[in-house]
Amino acid sequence: MPIATSRKKSTAAPLPRSRDRRAEIIKAARDVFLERGYAGASTDEIVARSGGSKETLYTHFGNKLGLFREVIVVELDQLFAPLHAHPEGTPLERLRLAARSFVRQSMRPEAIALMRILIGEGVRIPELTAQVNEIADEKIIGVFAELIAAVQATGKMKGEPARALAEVFNDLLRGGTVMRILFEPGLTFPSRKLDAYTDLCLERLRKLAR
């Protein structure tokens, strides 16, 4: 099932009302997906909650699969929100802030629930997983690579090219703690433990990059 549609989309920036309508649909879809899962979610219910029409939904997203993809895109945008809100700090401080934000945001119950849905649907709809991985590569690996390159420019980190280190860092951060929460419903960790885990991953990365 293709995510994209054959409709030709305008390259012009969407009007403010169009952006609002799109955001309303994504929010409603996110709620329905979290409550019903992907298979149980219907575009009828999403439209009913967001208002508007199916035509509007299909114009913006193509189909339910495309809509779920956009829900994941918005979720990934939240991972580094504190970093964008606080642009000051040394390159190493910014890398630490980004890593802490990434882990904390990844541990939110809604984020975990969406990851479980994605894992469950990945076997049935492999093209969805492929596209989400491509988006994550840009939004996660890309951000970490840029931050690591800035740290390397100060001489506080060496080793492999920044992108290779970013991939290692992503794997470290998504290690045991994230895996435990994914497969142990109800398990939570206090923020201080998550930050300590993140800092340990950063130190491991710096040792690898010496």
C-alpha cells in the first residue's frame, strides 16, 4: 500500500488556515491511533473528531498510512524541542542537552505507544517502516551528526566521521533502558536516572572517539 499519492501537490506554502486544519487532523489521528492502534483506527472516526471531511484528509495525507506517517513525523520533531528552544551553550553542552531531550521525549508514554504500533505494523506494512526509518535518519542521526561535528571542531572529540559517531550514539541511547520500557508496560524511570543514563552514553561515545 503506497504512502504517497499520485496527486500533484502545490509547492506554494500552505495558508494559515490550511496549516491549522492539517494540525487538527494530525492531533485527532494521533489520539485515535493511540486508542485503537493502526488497524483499529478509521478515517471516519478521525474526521469526526477533527471536523472537516474525508476529502480534506485525503488531500493533505493521501490515505490512512500517509496520515500515520505524519503523526510519526510530528512525534520525531518533539525529540529535540528543548535544543531548539535554547540555542546557547558550548557544542558539548548542546550535544548533552540534545541527548537528554531525545531520551526523555522517547520515554513519554505516547511515544512508547506509537513505537509499539510501528513495531506491530512493521511486518505487515514494511514500506511504512522503511519511510519512518528514512525520516528518523534525517531528524535524529542528522541532528546528532551536526552536533558531534561541532564538538569535534573544538577538539573535544575525535575518531570516526561525525555521521558514523551519530549512528553509534543513537544505538547507545536506544539501548537497554528504551528496550525495557518498550517490552515492560507500566515501567517508568525518574528523570534523574534517564539523565544519568544519557550522560553515561555520552561518555562511552567520547571514549570511542578518542
